Amino acid sequence: MGLRSAQGRCLAGLKMFKCCRLAMVVGIVSLVVGMNVSAEKCGDLAIASMNWASAELSAEVDKFILTAGYGCNAELVSGDMLSNFESMTETGTPDIIPELWVSTMTEQLQVAFTDGRLIMASQILADGGEEGWWIPRYLADSHPDIKSVVDALARPDLFPFPDNEALGAIHNCPVGWNCQIPNANLFRAFGAEDLGFSLVDTGSAAGLDASIAKAYEDGEGWLGYYWSPTSMLGRYEMVRLDMGEHDPSQWHGCTEVADCADPEINSWPAGEVYTVVTREFARDFTRPMSYINNRQWSNETVNQMLAWMADNQATGDDVAVHFLKNYEDIWSDWIPSDVKARVKSKL
């Protein structure tokens, strides 16, 4: 999502939410059967289009498929994640939030799922949001022994510091982003300074991106923080290094705490990214709901779409059409044949 911070609490109650989702879906199916709701009809729908590229892309794809394939009158509702979520729980609009980073609002979701106002649908990002320390693919291929952060830290010569090649460099996230705190603590936990490394202040998102682009242009080593899905990882193929197991208690108690006295080696938590819909949408729009429940893609696919979007200065609807024209092998599994035929006819 272009995360500036995924330090929000991991969804510890995710299993409970899934149980709530299952119970609600069973109840809704019973209601639908009892009410004899027509599965062939679709009406007005509002879809949240939020202020980061992957969320805009998913909203535009949903709008196209629901309009062209299911005959819905779908419109996009702009806004950030919090404002759309609050509107959805209080007024029932929008009907769909395609890409909700659930770890950022655990408590609110728990309440909304428990009282049945909202339904959790598909895990739209199959890999979840990914953060960590990465190296370029070409370096990983030429040094297959480097699979983990520990492996990389044994070779400071492969990751030269910009101003002092005697040191290895680990590129930090931009100034002011909360991810600087875990990076600093993990730098200490891995004993990186004693192994000949220094933590590089990249200054801004543009500075961080530029450091990756320069490494690729020069064919040099690069080691540092990044996240997925993003256009940069669609443009420049990177490999995320193994940082060991994720320990939630250590993460919340120390890793994400500024100047923690004794940080331990830890791995970034995976961001849980789901589609959330209103109870009324799940109940009244059974065929579109089936699509929403089936729809899922990988970070690699989203990275490629975001890179195409950035390289072509494309709008969200442009990249949605590009995806539907060029990745039929992915989206055709989301929908039945009659819906697929109608979508293709509109392309």
C-alpha cells in the first residue's frame, strides 16, 4: 500500500474474525434462500477507492468487472482508509472496501464483525503486505548462498557504503516514517555495526528509490528496507531476505519501541490485507459477492501493474483495463464463464 508504517498491531484476533465471517456468511445464505433473492440482479454499488496506488487499482478492477460482468451501477468513493471504514460502519456506504489493511484497525474491525455490520471477504493480497530487508535479484542469483540477513551481513564488501567503501551499507526507510524505529533496533539486534555495516539515512522516499535505481544501473550490491506491493518492486526485481521468525510480543514490546534497551532478532509481521463488505451487500448481491470472495492476486502481479501505471503515467482505470486485457489467466478464475464473456466484450 506504499506503507509508511505497518507497525499497527498485527491482527491477533484474525482467526476469530474468520470464524465470525463464516458464521455470518452461513446466516446470510439462509436469509437469501428464505427471501428468494434473485442472483441475476444488481443495482447501485459504492466502492472505496483509497489514496494509494494498489487500492486505486483494485477498486477500478472491481468497478469494471461488477459493471460490465454483473450489470451493477458501480461508482467509486474517494477517501482514506479510516474515513471510508467509518462511513461504511455508520451509514453502510461504501458497500465494498477492496483493500483494507486490517492490522491498522483491529479493535474497530472486531466490533464491526461481531455485531454483523461488516463481512470479511477474500484475502485480496495472497502474500499479505510485505516489509523487510531486500537485495537485488541479480545479486541473489550470483550469490545463491545469501538467503538471509545473517548471510548478507557476513559480506559487507558486497554492499558498499556510498561514502566509505570500507563499510557495508544498510539503507534505512525515509525520515519521519515509523519504520525507522524497527530498522534501528534490528540493526542493533543483528550486531550489524560490529560486522562492518552502517545504517544509511536515505532522507526521503525518492532518495530510497533512487538508491535502488542507481544500484541497478551500476550493477552494484544493495541491502536495505523496502515493502511490497509497490511500483519500485515491479520495476526492479528484489529478493526479501529471511529475518527469522516473527515474535509478536518481542515486536510490540521492543522492536517497534524507540531506543529499546535490548532488541532481539525478529522478522517484520506480514500485513493482513482483506476485502471487507457490508452485511447488506453480502446478503443482497449474491453473485457479485461470489466474485468478491474469489478475487485474489499476488504481490508480484500488483507490483507489475503499479510499475506499468507509473511508467505510463496511467490513471487507475487505464491500468485496470491493462490488467484485464493482459492477465486473463488470473482474473478468469474469479468469475463464471457468462460473466467473463461480458467483461471481455467490454474490453
